[in-house]
Amino acid sequence: MERTRVIDTDELLSIRAAELYYEENKTQDEIGTLLRLTRWKVGRLLAQAKASGFIRIEIVHPRARRLSVERRLREATGLTDAIVVSSAGVATDEELQSRTAQAAADYLTGLRPVPRTLGISWGRTLHEVALHLKQGWAHGVNVVQINGGVSLNRRAGTAAATAVNIAHKGAGAATLLPSPAILERLETKQAIESDRAVAAVLNLATAASAYLFSAGQADENSALVDSGYLTAPQVAELVRKGAVGDIVGRYIDSNGNIVDPELDGRTVGIQLEQLRQAKMAIAVIAGGSKHAIARAIVGSGLCTVLVTDEDTALAILGDEA
Amino acid sequence: MERTRVIDTDELLSIRAAELYYEENKTQDEIGTLLRLTRWKVGRLLAQAKASGFIRIEIVHPRARRLSVERRLREATGLTDAIVVSSAGVATDEELQSRTAQAAADYLTGLRPVPRTLGISWGRTLHEVALHLKQGWAHGVNVVQINGGVSLNRRAGTAAATAVNIAHKGAGAATLLPSPAILERLETKQAIESDRAVAAVLNLATAASAYLFSAGQADENSALVDSGYLTAPQVAELVRKGAVGDIVGRYIDSNGNIVDPELDGRTVGIQLEQLRQAKMAIAVIAGGSKHAIARAIVGSGLCTVLVTDEDTALAILGDEA
DNA sequence: CGCTCGATTGCTCAGATGAGCAAGATTCCG
DNA sequence: CGGAATCTTGCTCATCTGAGCAATCGAGCG
């Protein structure tokens, strides 16, 4: 049963007018004749219908963006830029991921000035961004990994492939970070970081002119669990301590703070501070399970540009429908 | 993963243009400047986007109708008139029923010439139509029941109440059909029909200037089962014989033919032929479970006017999304 | 190479539309 | 009941937009 509400005569008229205008594309004048109104009244009814939100216009296309949401995001959060892809007519989280990755690729391609050195993380999302980039998207970009790579499981090499792919398509070279993501002992981590080869890459990463990264949710499906760096119970413990997800391998809470300093100490890669101080840090985050981490990242200034889907954007803005 | 398809440069541009036009309401001229196109090109891109169906405009309001679907229905079926309410943003079948009943009430109210005698059936739907009619919707309509009434269960009187309500609000009188819907023995049915009081009502019903009725689906939730005239197994047997639902108490198959002549012989009310020959026969049918019966009714010419919801209308037209 | 045919582009012009304004209607008080 | 304040209405005018047309471009082909 619909909520009982007094419906103003004008409201009904405005709906009739809207039907004739938008469905039958009649002119306001014709509608005026039909409804026995002046054409100005019809124009006003139509304006009223729009203002009351009765007219919903959706752009249904995989490449469609939501400019109004982007603007609101920029204004509400102080992001330099926000790219929000439409969720209209999307069934699966996978499709959302794909659309968002496409949009990130488009954004990178259109970026001016083109970054000389691009620091990237790795993961399913970035891998897909790499796939969507077109050959020749840039003319000589150096790509450098900013956190330790996947290497413990059968998917060894995807992190490297992502970096190489992005660099190759942009007519540049990739510099890989030859290190695990998380080490078991602090001493090992310190040793590896002081190794000349690793230290050089980290220096390069610190000096990157732009960063591109995604984020992982804090649950048993995390890429870090999948890669064998953490176990499901360890992640559960992190969640208990307030973790909402990870960014460049580091788990943060909803305020953007490191959840477990000891674990963080054993994690190889640039520091979150470096992202916070970067001129350009592009986060690419999509899917319903990443609302919390997206919010934490944007809220704590970990990125300057966010590429995401409409639902995540609305979650950040706090407009639950 | 979205279907891989070559996306024409113009297609992408048309999406960008549409975003700026519909979301940011910029003029085509402004968009031209932004996208480095002439304003004519922008106009053409926008037209292309519309034509390709990328722009979806919905009117979101409980009273919204789908004029384009109505037109298609009229053209495809030869109905005199079709009223289709929008399903946009509707969660429940109940809401759909309510909207459709509202629309039927609106249709009746706007009907010219106002019928002198209106023959009606009874049921949940018609009851709701009666509720939605406004006091004074007509100035003197005589209402007559066209089929035997509910009387076996605790809801005794709702059929009568519906008729009285419609008549009362239309400043007229109701004539009730003092008979059960279905009798157990043929002889009893013949006897009751030849009774002067009943015969007089049936004559009046036959001469009605317009009919208003709903339909029931053929399953254990049917009003006839609920009222105790039939049992669930009996209905199951009817379904086995091809029944898709009932109209004025008579079960029909998908071609609009009586399914069980013996049962039909024991059913009191006007004949289906009388509906088929009527100048105006308004069917009010809503909800997912009534697609089949709606199709049968429209397909076999049992109504001249159909009031229904968008999904049912599309089912009749055979456009499954 | 030059020609033809179809597609695309830029344009003119008329029709459609929104902003702003003044006259008229309505409400709200005292 | 009167008069002020507000809202609504009809209108002018400037702008926006779509239809239709001629010029241009480009592919295909002899």
C-alpha cells in the first residue's frame, strides 16, 4: 500500500505533463492545448516535476560517469579530482570493477602533464587498469612498484606483469621492487630494505611524480591472505582492532591510522605519509565490500584523486538511499 | 566482465555530451566549447545517444503512466483504450495493485459519456477501485452486479459493499445479485436463475452500458477458493485442463475459452459472450501472477479497455526484458 | 588519376523554451 | 472589512534547439 499523502492537483498535472513531454515528445504548447493550460503553466509544471525529483534521467552505458556526484565528492572532501562511474544497470561487482578500471585507465591517459615516474601498487584492480590502458597511452612513463610483491603463490608474477604492462604500453620502463610484501621477522625486513637494490627502488618510489594504487577490504578474501602473507585468523584479529582494509599492504582503521604497528614494521614499501604528501595520489576502488576502506582513505587524505563507482561514492558522501 | 565490443569514438563522445547536458545542464553550445566540437555536432551526438537508448528518462511517481506502452498495446491488440501505470520503483505487488486501482478509478471518473448502468464484478481489486473513487465521481450511476457474490466466508458482504460504495460515491443506486457464485448442482443454479428477483438483476446486468471487472489467477490463492466455492485440488485440476484464471467467476484457458463447461454451467452471472459484445468492458488487472490471465482476456477480446501495470502490459506485448 | 555517390559538416531559419517582469489573484492579519 | 504581503498568471524577449539544405569530404571504382 502506498503511503497516503495529499497529492496536490498541480502535482498530478505535472506528472501528466511530464508523460506527454518526455514519453510522447509533444511540445509544451501542444500539452497546453491538451490539458487546457497555457504553455507557460506547462513549462512551470515541468520545472516543478524536475525539481521534485519525479523526472529521473539516467545515462545507461558502461562508460557513463556521474558528474554531479563527482562534483559533490570534490566539494565535500577536498579531493583534487573525483571520477565516479555510473552503477546504472550493473548486476555484478565484477562489472563495477571493470567499469571503474576502465575509467581509471581513461583518467591516466588524459592526465596532463604526464607523470614522469608513476608509483604503483598491485592487485586485481590495478591489473585490470593495466589491461584497459591502450598501447601508446603515454610516451615514456617510468613505472616503479611502491610495495612488496605477490610471490608466495601460483599467481607469482602478476604484480610484476601489471607494472611491466603499464610501462610497456606507455613506452617506458618498469622498476620492480624485489621484495616480499610482509616479512616474518623485523630484522629480515630491515636487512632487505638496506640492501642496495631494494633501497634504490624505494628511493625512486619516494620520488615518484604520481602514485596509482587500489585498496583491499579487511576480510578473508583479501589479496594478502590469498597470497599467503596473512592468515584468515590474523585478518580477523586486525578487524577486531579496527582495520577496515589495506592500502599498499598496510592495514588502516576508519581514521586512516595504522592498526598494528608491529605488523606494519614488517611491511615493505613506501610509508602512508608519502602518499599523504604526494602531489598526486590516485586511488582506484570499486565494489560494495570496499565502501569502508574507501571512506577511510578519502577521509584521511591518503589520495588526491579517487576513481570509484557510484555506490561507493554515495557511501563516502553518507547518502544512503 | 562487460561484453567486449568496439566502442565507436562518437559513441563515447555522445556519452560525455549527455553527461554534460543532462547532469550538468549545460547548453549544447557550452558543451561544444568544452569538447571542441561545433554545437551542431553536439546536437547530433545527443540525438544519437537518445536513439541508441543510452538516455533513459523515467517518471517516478505513483500516479505515473506509460503512454508509450499504452499506445503500443492499443495498436497491437485493438483495445479501445489502455491505461498502463508505471512500475518504476515499485517494490511489492500490493503497491502495484493499489496504483492500478487508482488509475482505474481515475479512468472511470474521466469517462464520457458517463455510463448509465455499470455492471461490476467483485474481488480485492474492485474493492480497491471503489476505495479510490472520490465522492461525486459521477452524478447518478446505477451499479449492478454481474456475477454471484461472495457469501460463504467471514468476508461476506464485501462484494455487496463494493457495489454499494461505487454507486453511493457516484450518487446512484446499487442492484445486488442475490445468488452464490457457483452452485453445487445444475438444477439449483437453473432454479435460482429463473427466480424472478435473480432474473431481473441478470436482465439489468445484460443491458448495462459498461462493465467493470477484474480477474483472478488460477491457483490456490484465488478468491473463489478463499470464498469456499472451490477447493485447492479442484483448481489444480482446472489448471491441468489449461485454466489460466477466472473472469466473472468463469475459468478460461489461454485462448479465452471456458475450461470446464460443467462447472461453468453451475456458475451464476452474465455470459462471457456478453462481455465480448459489450460496447465498453473495462478490465482491471495487476500483479505478476496475473500475466497469463490478462493475456488471455485481451487476446480473446473479453475487454475493450484494459487498466494494468507496466509489467503485465509488457508481458501481453511479449517484450520480456 | 578523376569521377561518382554517400556520409559528414556547417549553416540558415523557424519553432520551442526559460528568465524575468508586471498585472492580477489570494491569503493573512489587524 | 481593508490593505499589505505573497503567490500565481500571462506575457515579452533573448536564447536554445532541431529540421532541412548546400558545401565538403572521403571511399570506392573504372
